[in-house]
Amino acid sequence: MARLFAVQPEQWRKHTGGQSPREISATRAFFMAAFQVLSDEEIERVVAYMASFGARWNMDAEPPPRPEPRYRQRNEAS
């Protein structure tokens, strides 16, 4: 489901769990609908068009590593 909505798996959990799950944005709903309605060839056409103006998107790529936190988190002892 995370892939269908074009979010990282840890982000998807925020939409589906807890006491106040996040709402699905119109952009994310568009991704899901496009993946359900468009053929693989049509999706590839869209990605190719995006590349024509410099946008890059690879659904199969690993996400970039998370940056180190800038500030040390405080624990209860500090």
C-alpha cells in the first residue's frame, strides 16, 4: 500500500494507525488512482515526460539514507 500511495513504509503506518491517523492527501490519492487505472506503459510515458523537464523518479530505488540528527536528543537523565 505504501508503494501505491508513493510514501515510505514508515510513513504509511502514520496514515493507518494510532489514535489520530493522517488523512490521505489529494496528491497521494492521485498516485494510488493512477497506479490502478494507467497501464505500465502509460506510467512509463509519464515518468519519461517528467524526465524531459529534469524530474527523476525511480519507484524501485532505495530511499536515501537519513541524515544524522543535528541535535542530541535529551534523555530523562540529562
